[in-house]
Amino acid sequence: MQKQNQNQTAFLPTNDKEMKERGWDELDVLFISGDAYIDHPSFGTALLARLLESEGFRVGILAQPDWRDPDAFRTMGRPRLFAAISAGAMDSMVNHYTAAKKIRHNDAYTPGGIAGKRPNRAVIAYTAAVKGAFKGLPTVIGGIEASLRRLAHYDYWADKVRRSILIDSKADLLIFGMAETALLEITHRLDNGEPLDTLREIKGTAFATKNSPEGAIKLPSFEQISASTDAYNRAFKLTSEQENPFSAKVLLQPHGNRNLIVNPPPLPLKEVDLDRIYDLPFTRQPHPSYSKKIPAFEQIRNSITSHRGCFGGCAFCAITHHQGKTVQSRSEKSILREIDKLSSQNDFHGTISDVGGPTANMYGLGCGNPTAEKICQRPSCIYPDICKNLITEEQPAISLLRKVRQHKDIKHTFIASGIRYDLLPTQPQYFADLLQYHVSGLLKVAPESTSDRVTAVMRKPGAAIFTRFLDQFRQHSQELGLRQAVVPYLISNHPGSTLEDMVEVALYLKHHRLKVEQVQDFTPTPGSLSTCIYHTGRDPFSGKKIHIPRTVKERRLQKALLLFHRPEAKADILEALKIIHREEVAKELFGSQQPDRKKQQPQKNSKSKGARKRNIK
Ligand code: SF4
């Protein structure tokens, strides 16, 4: 009995020695991940491996193996059932390169933040290595990289349309979206002796075949969307119509002489299922073999995930495509049990850094009309307006936060997850509690732009709604006697954004006494609507032509406008104003003081050189 407890609370094995300590001579499933092994529910590999362990399977985790060395994959031997392969919590290309396609020199998911521990296109590289190490072993790919590249897609780094990652990796099955249900079914069915090629109808999976399932929606082929942006937009629109997990049909996309088959998305998990997952015996620590700190762990070690999914539907965001539009919330009891566990750790000092999910104030919310939900085609429940069927009841979130605050070991509870401020008018008490108890001085919010032309492309609320929120935030904070401020997150170079729009945003920031700390430069990540528009130059739904900032120069100038308060941005801003004949704005942005243009010029040139496009394959 004691042995079993030890097994359940220890880390999962990462090498043959740790397997032997458990008395195992063989694994059932070998997990391979591009991230370090952190035994915490915020990390997908640990969560899924613990879930299989709880069903009696023997699982091991190979974290950041050397993809060039087949022996690195054999350290725990050939698993009995299959290898489950993921790039990690991020797409490996997003992890490796900036929006300007420069190599990043750090990796938050690696001990010491060191870059270079995972390959480019990690899913493809790891799958090839597994196939080299274990001939004939079934391979199942998943995680965000596989999920968002499941269909043929535009790849910003190669600047071309790539085939489905399933085809390129030659994996047997692909799991997309949240993987718990599909992974459990695959594992049980393979364990029962079912052949791999009979696993054909599992929700949330994709595979390649020469057959054409009856009733499947046929998308333009990989070859067609590579050759034509109109075909690309048609494929995107057809795919978007099949994202409702309750009513979606099977998709078929030809790639050469084979068909990629994508089953409907997985059904959302129920509260009881989520609670069960978060009750699994995570140690909540990185594997003890690591001697250096892992930045991503430091960021979330004292945070609590209260829910998953987001019904915001922002055009640039991948969450809806990965976690789904349905918000799935844990019960209060489950969250409080996790807080008990967190507060019993020696290194916990009473501050919870976050209670949230993709959007903090969506806890407990959802569609109140099950019939409408089953056939709903709206990409967002709150844009362009709040759907009449949406339950915006604030009590669940208020009650949860109140109980967390009352916990005997908790001194402070902050909300670091994003807030949808267009929902706050329906949540007045939540807003009041947020300001009074849960802001650590600075509240980060993401209007992303304050130009209504751009927010319309982004599917975000416009400037008027943000201004109303800002005024209320400042007024309530003052009434409470609290010195706290809003830090706006804004994107430069999003499709639809022109220099004129960015001037409008800069003036808005100036007039409302706001400063941007960090500019997020738009990166066309796989699978999003914004990426589709970036590639095709048109909105796939309306067919409307949309301006795309593509040149290094325009990208540099747009970014500079958001940072008008920094002296080094002045030369670029003056150049931007000259191009659009808005020189008079300089006075407003900089006051009466004009920058020394000669002095600024060399900086501008060197930036331009550094931002030169790299050729990445
Ligand atoms: S019917 Fe309304 S609330 Fe329900 S899922 Fe659709 S948009 Fe959301």
C-alpha cells in the first residue's frame, strides 16, 4: 500500500533507472515533449501523462531529448502501445523566432531559460526520431503545434503554404484541441488490441487515408490552396463553419493522392471531469534533475487555473481553435483543494499570483440555451455584441474569489489573466472586487488597438468601450484610495492597421495618459483568422480587401508610434508622420520640443538593417 502511494506521488519516470524504481520493465505510453518536465497541471504533457497513469497505464516522459540521437529516444525502451509526441506548450517556430524572424536567445520552458533544446518544427523532428528508434511503433502527435497545423496552413517562417503536419510528420494519428478524451480512448482501444487503423471516428483526431468518408465536407486541396489565395480563403471559411463540437461534420482535405480526414472537435469537459484531472497527484514541481530555474514555471508556480476555453473569438488568437469556445469551469471545491495543496508547500508565502484562465472574468459563464448552442455558428458570444443567450451571471466568480480571499493561508490573491472589459458592465460587483482586492498596482488589459477600423478586423471592442472601462477603473480606484493604473497591451502591424491608424492610437494614448511598456508586433501564427487575412490580403468571410503591413519599414514605423514616449522612437515617428502628411501631430505627441533628427538617424538605420528578413526553412 505504501509503495503504491509513493508511486502515485513521485514524479513520472524520465529514464530507465526511475522506471526500475517503480518496478517497471516496460512503458505502455512514452510521452515526448519539447518542454522540460514540470509536474504541474498547467503543462499539458504532465497533465495527460498523469491522467493515463490514473487509469493504470505505465507512462514515462522524455523531455527535450536530443532529436539527432536515436539512442536518446531508447532510454526507457520501446513502449508497448505508442509514443505521444508534442512540441511543448508553444509552437516551436513561435518559440524560436520573433515577429521580425530573428532568433530568440532564450526559452522560458527550459531550465536556465536556455535556447536550443528543441528543434525547429519539433513535432516533425521528434516523430522522425521515434520512427528511427522504434520501427513500426504507432505515433500520436498533439499539443498546440500539431493542433493548429492540422490542416494545410500558411507558415510565416517559410512564407508559404505547408501541408498538414500529420502528412509532413508521417505520424499515425493527430489529436487536436484539448486531448484528454481522445487520448484516453486511443489508449484504451489500443490496449484492448484494436488495430490502429480502425481508430477512425474519435472526436478531436485527424488521420490520412486513401478513402473518402461519406458525408465529409471537402475542402480545397493542399495543392489548390497553395496556388490560390481565393481557394485558401474558401478552405478557411469552410473550416470555420465546422468548429462547433456539437454539430460539426468531418472535414476532408486532399493532399496529393491521399486525403487528410479531420473529425469534429472534442466535446467540452464537464465540471466533474475537470475536477478529476486537477485532483491528480501532481508534485507541482519541475523534475528534481533540473538544477536551474525554469522561467515558465516561476511564472505559474503560485497560480491557479479556474477554467479553460474562451468565447471572445479574437481574430488573432488561437485559444478558440485549441481550447474551444465553451468555457469549462472547475468547481469551487476543486479549486480550494488545490489551494490547500499549494499552501502546504514550504516555498509558498501566501500570495496567489493568478486565479484565471484564458480570460479571467469568464469563470462560470456559458451559453444558456443548449438548443441554440448546439447549432451556433457565431465565432464569439460577445462580439460584435453580447449574445442574448449568454449567461453573464457574476456570482460564481465573486463567490470563488471571496472564498479564496477567506482561505486561512492566503494573504493576497491577484488576477493576472486577461480581463474582457466589454463584459464588465454585466459584472459590476466582480469589477468592484477586482479593483479592491485583486490588482497588484498595475492591471494589464488588452484593447490591442484603439482604432475602430483595426479592432473591427481583430473582432475586439472599439475605443469607446475601452474608454468607458478606463474612466470607471480610474474613478473607482480613486474612490477606494488605491494608486493603481492600467497598462494597455497593443498590437502593431495587425492586418488592417495603417500608419494613420497607429497615429490615431498614439494620440489616444497621449490624450488618456497611457504608456505602453511592451509592443506586441503581430506574428501570423498558424491557424488564426488574422493569419489567413495576412496571407491572402482579404477577409475570408466578407471578401473585403485588407491592408497588410508587410515591409520592414512600415512594420518599424508602426511599432515606433506606440512608443512615442521613448526618445529613441522620435525619428521613426517623424518619418511616419511625413509619409502620411500628418506632421502637425508631432507637436501634440512631443509637446513643443522637436527631436534632433540628425542625432536620431543612425539608430533608425541600424534598426532597419537588423530587422532584415531571414530565410528560414
Ligand atoms: S447562442 Fe449565443 S451564447 Fe450560445 S454559444 Fe452561440 S453566441 Fe454563445
